[in-house]
Amino acid sequence: MKSSIRAVVIATALVVPALSFAQGSQLTRAQVRAELAELQSVGYRAGDGDQAHYPQAIQQAEAKLAARKGATAYGGASNGTAQSGSGVSQADWNAMYTR
């Protein structure tokens, strides 16, 4: 009896960490096809038999795609400065906080 309980506890201790590393979200076929179409739009050709330049070709296509997305995306880093808030004059301070 004790050995079966011990076996269950050990098995549970081994299985729980494996389940915690499961991937949270998986890509659908439609998402993969959309990504492949985007890569093909910047010149990448999957399955053309050029296995000697595969890593370089996919990296170049991803860089082109990232540059294109970066040029059309909102936000990003700005080179200027920004100022938030300003000091309040004594007259305005008194008008708000004195009774």
C-alpha cells in the first residue's frame, strides 16, 4: 500500500513540471500560411532546393519583412524629447488649495 502511494507521488512529481512547460498558444495553419505569404512577398522562395543558402535566405527575408513592417507601423523610438507637466504658479496653487 505504501509503495503504491509512494509510486503515485513520485509519478505526479515527475509529470507536473512537464505539464507546466507546455506551449501556451500554437500557430494555426492559416497563421503559418500568412507568414509564408509575407516572406514570399519580400522574395523568399520556400522549397526551391537551395539548401546551401537556406539560413541566409530566410534571415534576409525576415530582415526585409521587419524593415517593411517597421516603416509602416505606429509608434517606435523617437529622436526628440518630451516634457510632461509643468510647474504651477503660486497664485494658481493658492486658488486651488486655500479656502
